[in-house]
Amino acid sequence: MSSHATVAEEEYLQTIFWLHEAGLPMTGANVARAMQLSAPTVHEMVGRLERDGYITRAADKSISFTEEGLSQAEAVVRRHRLIERFLTDVLGIAWDDVHEEAERLEHAMSPVLEARMLAAIGDAKTCPHGHPIEPGTRIEGVPLGDVEEGAKITVLRFENEAEDLLHLFKHEGLEPGREGTVATADGEFVTVDFGADSTATLTRSVAETVSVLADPSPPPRTALPEQLVLGKERYGR
Ligand SMILES: [Zn+2]
């Protein structure tokens, strides 16, 4: 077994970890949907991850982490979220511009730099998109798209960190920690009223990629929403 995952393997480990963290089925099909890759491409890489000792596959094709795979996945996820927080809070880069920078930096960071960055971000516990830096501390939420009209919400996180989506959220004033009320929710659009003349309007499919705390709350989801894998052309308004 190789002692260190390749860049490509780390990308897959991150996606599989996100499924694991979100309590979604860890399958090649869900990895393909989440990464917007073809089934054969994912099949090949999943086979490599298995040969390199990071995952195992059951007879029903479900994926499990090995101890080594889980620790490598946690490490790269932690670095990714830490770098994002460092880029926003310390370097002052807008939070809708940091995801892809972090994708590049996360594979090449030494433990010393990681420790320095951790010290530099102070008390921050999540990436700027709401994902916990320390694995295992994720707060369960529900998709904004499931919340009924009139419910009070607190934005928890953006499950899909595609940069175009982040630009859209920023433009609409949606941000982790922000509180509001669902003003309207119909088949097409969800509108959140943040008070003081500030409202966000999202298509229902985009609203499904935003996790919130809601009161009253719909039941949690157990399936991967198809909308998490929207192509750019499908989330325009
Ligand atoms: Zn993030």
C-alpha cells in the first residue's frame, strides 16, 4: 500500500468522506453524481482506492473506509476547510472565491504550515461555507428546499461548493449563520426574508443544496438530492 494518496485519490476520498459525513449511501453511483463524473471513470478510481487500501467494497457495492482511508480522508478534508477559512479570515479573500484555491493548496501542505494556519484562524470552527473543520462535529440540518412557508431558519452550510453556486449565494445575501424566515416556497422558487429589506430568492433545486436549521422543521433527508449535482446551465434563474 502506498503511504500517501495521490492528488486524484485525495479528491475522491474527500467526496466519499462528504457522503459519509452527510449520512448518505457511500456508493460509486453517488460518488459519480457528486463529482459529476461518468460511472466508468469513477469505477476505475474506486478500484484503485481499494487496491491502495483506502476503502473496501461490500457485495452490494457499498463503500467503507479502511482505518487508513478514513484518516487520510479526514486529513485532506480538514486541510481544505482550514485553508478556506485562512484565505477568508486572514488574507481577506471573498468566501465565494476560496474553494478552488483550497482545492489546489490542500494537497501540498506540510503539518507545520497546517498548525500555523490553525493558530491563525483563532476560534473559527467551520469553513466559510459552514462545513466543520474538525471531522465529526457536523450539525445536522435539512434542505432549505424542504422547509415550509413561515418557518424560521438559520443557514448552516452550502453542501455544493461549486464556485458559481457560491457566487449566487453571496449575491443573494445567503451566508452560514444568517437567520431569516421562509417567505414563500412554491414549486419553482424559495424566498427567504432576512428582515431589513433583505431577501434571497433561489430556485427550488438550488435551495435543496443549502442545509438549514428550521422551526418548524421537515424530517431529515436520507437520499442524495439529484440537485446536488446540477450542472451550471441548470441552476440559472
Ligand atoms: Zn468550504
